[in-house]
Amino acid sequence: MEFCNEMSRPKKVAPDYRYHVSGQAVVTFNGTNFYLGPHNSPESKAKYRTLLAEYIA
């Protein structure tokens, strides 16, 4: 019987947009937390997209 290691979890393309207990949205890039503003607000989602674009570039 052969074992296959191809069932490992795929790596994420982008860090998650998360809820912080303070009510803020937070994302972590390279070990640094960035607080984006109130969770689920249009402003925090726009900041997330901007940071993500910089991270990918």
C-alpha cells in the first residue's frame, strides 16, 4: 500500500479579512496586524483591498 502526500491543504492566496474583539476588521500580513476600521464597513473593505493589492505586487 502506497501513501500519497498530495492531500495536503492548499496554501491560501490571500490573508483573511477577520473580525477582532474590538469590533475592528483586521488582516495580518507577514506577522503584522493591520486594523482597518469597523468590521464589514465599506471603508474597512476598501482598505483591505488596497493592502492586499500592495501585498500581491
